[in-house]
Amino acid sequence: MKSATLKDLSWVIVQLVLLAALLLMPAFGHVPFLVPLRPLGLLVCIAGLSVSGVATWQLQAGRSLTPLPSPRAGAALLTSGLYRRVRHPVYSGLLVWAFGMAISAASLLHFVLFGLLWAFFHAKAAHEEKLLAQKYSGYPEYASRTPRFFPSLIPLK
């Protein structure tokens, strides 16, 4: 197995810091109209964690699970299950969870953190996709027909 590079570890550390900040930071910049929606925010959190959990389980079952952007040696490209609908369902679920956290916190700070996480996952996914395209000859075709984070109502191709 290839050892993790500093660049790979940097992606993971930044991701963990952003997720921890969403979970642990106190509310700042109170948004009063969101207070009645806090229970909905918690349901959105649960939905997001469920999606991420299923996607993680699918990766583990396919022996492709790694927290690093670099694909695992010997792993196969997963294009079934949730991966049939989106290329990065773990990130999708975490984004849904983060949005639920922002709603339930009723905090501008949490919405800013959600935006930072979205931008981070966009950049990490783009980096990861370059590596996947290098490893799997079928990845560009898969990417051309499968949305990155959220299913499309209109087929991409």
C-alpha cells in the first residue's frame, strides 16, 4: 500500500477542521427566523449522515474506502448504488449534514462554515477526480454522465 503524501494528509486535516468547527463552534450572528426550523435542521443532519454512512459502507464493501483523495491500490471504480447517481455521495451527505447544522444552530457563522465546506469539497473533489481519471480509464465517461454532488433532474449526457 502506498504511504500517504503530505498533500493527501493536508486535504484530510482541513476537512476534519471544517467538520469539527461546524459541530463545535458556538452560534454567532443569530438568525431569529431560523429558530423555529431547528427541529427540521436536525432532521436534515440525520438525512445527511445517513447518506454519508451508506456511501461509506458501499466504499468499504468494494474495498475502496480511504479518507485520502488518492485512490487505494487495488480498488475498483464504484459506479453502482449511490455512486450511480452522484460521484461523491460521502461529500454530498456531509454537505447536507452541514446545511442542517447551520439551520439548527440558527447562526451566520455556521452558514459561512457551510459555504467554506462546500468550496473545500468542490476543490477536493476536482483534485480527487484528476487522480481517479489517471487510474481508471472509464472515469471520464462516468464523470460526464454522473453529477458531482447532487442528482440532476435532467440527465447530463
